[in-house]
Amino acid sequence: MRFRFHHILPALFLSLVCLQCTSVSSPPAAHTEEQKSVDMSPAEVYAAEVLSYMMKVVLGQAGDPQHRNNWASRGLNTDLDFETISQTLSDPNQNKNSLLVYDANILGLSEVLYYYNPKLNQFKGRSGNVSLYPSSEMVALRILLLQKRHRGERIRIETLLDRQSLFLDPNTLPSDADIQATGLQLEEIRFLQDIFTSEPQLFQLLKHPCLIESLIHLGGVEKDSQAKTIQGRSLNRPVQCQPHAGATSPEAVTIAILPSLIREFEFGFPQDADYPSGFRPTPFFVEMVDRLVEGIRKSLEAAVAARVVTQGSGSRFDAERQLELIWGDRVSILLEDERPLVIYPETASAVEAKTCPDADLVLILTGKDVYLSLNLNPDHVYPAANRMYIDIMDIRRSQIDGVTDDIAEFILERLSLGSSVLSFDRKALFHDGRLDARRR
């Protein structure tokens, strides 16, 4: 995989520098029963999946290794005072470095999160602009989880969820029984009351399978019976790759394209039988997929022509006929475009097994600069693994020649190993036991 590990954002382009400033937040107000429990939209459910990975990053367990120690400690000494945290984040004159890490690598991931759920952003969708800061409630919840993990304590999700009326009403005083049952200190309960009454949706997010699984993995939530039940719930109906281009033969080399951590899906439209998951791909996404597929075909065309020349046994016409045979009968392009996914190295194999189990090679199409937050290394990508991560903006900028060349070589190698269609000289594909360094 020729992914751009060497690309670095300019040092002054900080991921947590506010584009605009808001007024200081008001103290949280109580919500009515109708406001307290609202069904989450498909986009909000997906945002919770994105958040499940983001929490690993901002608690120092994933993302760029050079920032992990800072994320794992930043905010440990912060007082559990929600109003003060809100003021710090909202006031341009306040030092926010005590609460957050300036991590430019999470810019792309943050943009995806805020696109599908603006309530997790500092502006909460009330402004035409998007702040680079998360919401005050998100920052406050992170600080509480960080401090609990540091002390080796876990939140008892079962007893917390059973006390919805307590945590969604700041005027309800916790009893000694509440303190003992939840494993929370009095100030922690009051802190959570402020967080959840300010943004009730965060309480509902605690019922999300991916997020609970992530918090259990991080050591922030106890794996009690309720947590196990939530983990076992199905997120939504499964999505499967469908034929998109090329052949349909079971003998074909199968290339699957999966969208992950990407903004290029529309949502919020009336229920549509053609889009049962509540998402539909944007025209830009459709165009970029078509350009990627066309790039693969062109690279394959060039590779076939080069092999014919190398063998010295054919003409340009022979190469064209061979390409037609390969593309028409021996290459199958699959696409999942029903909803965006969340794929990162630790979950890639499981997601692929559910979505495109028969794929020989998986192309994971991500949003702009999302790969910077994934900490990809050579073991995670082709040729060590059967997957490639492709930034959608690289397609737009016509910067995928190296990727499509690799895919073409992969196809020809697969065909040369067991197909009666082709019999290529493997030395033409490899040099000194490795892929030609010029294509790296």
C-alpha cells in the first residue's frame, strides 16, 4: 500500500483552534419528560459509531502515538465543574490547553463526527459554521472518564441507566443508596446531572452498542449484565456489497469498495424504500467511485500492455483483447453504498467479514485526512493485508495512480496463479523478491 504516511499537516494548523467564538454557556436547564428521551436518527446512530473510535483517541488509546500520553493525562486535575469547563471552551481568552490536546491528526475525523451529529460540536448546529471544538458536554464527559480510569474505577452502566430520572433532572438530590449503587461520588453524580441535562442525547448514547463496547475496552465502564445486553444488540440491519462493475463470475478476482468515516452520505430525507438505512450517497461520492473504478481499468490496461511487450508474443491488438477478456470476465467490482461504515485496523477484518466476505481485496474509501487519525502502519495495509485505505480527496485530485497500479498488479498476480486466461511471468511482477520499488 502506497499510503501517504509522510504527509504532515502544517504545525500551525491546530485541530482544536476555534473558527469562531460563542457566548459563555448558560447553566444547564431542566428538560421535560418529552425532551429527555428522543429516538436517535440514523445519522445520530452512525455518529455514535464514529464517537466510539474517537473516544479511544481522546483517552489516549488510539490515534497518533506521539499524542497518546498527552491525551491519557490532559484534564486529570480539572475540577468537575461543568459551568467552568463550558466557560473555558466558550471564552476566546481562556486557555483550553488544560482540557484538550492540540492534535491536528483528528481534524478529518472530527469533521465526520460533527457532520452526522452537530450536537456533539461546540456550536451544536446553531451556527452556519462548525467549531473545531467538541461540545462542552463531550469535553466534560471525557474528563470524568479519564479521571475514573486513572483511579482504576468503572462506571456501573446498569445502575446509571436505571436512574434516568436522577441524571436528567439537576434538581433531584442523589441519595446515599444512589451513590453506593452507581459507584460514583456525590460530585460525580452532580457533574453528570449537569452534563446530561445540558445535552440529554448523551445519556441516550450510553445505550449504543459500539460506544459501550469501546468504553468497556477503555476501562471506563463495568461489564455488568446491562452492558453485556447493550453490546449484544444489533446496530441496524446488515449491509452487503452489491455488484457495481465488471464481471459476475464466481471465478473473478473480487474488489470491494467500502465507505468508512466519510461525510459523503445524505440523510434526513423522508423514508425511502430505495434507501432503507436512512442514507444515500452524494453525487460526489458516486462520481469518485466511478473515477476510482475507471482508474483501476486504465491501470490494468497499461499493465496488460506491458506484460504483452515483456513476453514479446503479442501485439497491441492482442493486449486490447486480453484486457477486454479480463475486465469483462475475470474482474468483479463490488460496492457498499447503502450507509457509511466505521473501519479502522482493529475492526477491519470483522467489518469486511460481515459486509464483503468473498472479496479478494478491499478498498476502504475514507473522508479527507481521516487516515491521519488511524495510525496506519505497513502491517495494516496491502501487501501485508488485503486492504487499502484511500482518501476520497486523492481521487478528486487525480493522485491515485500508485494505488490503481497496485490494484492492477494484484489482479494480474491473482489471475496468473490459477487462471486459464493468463499465464504471466511472475518475474515481471516482482523484483528481487519484492514489489518493484518504483511503485512503492
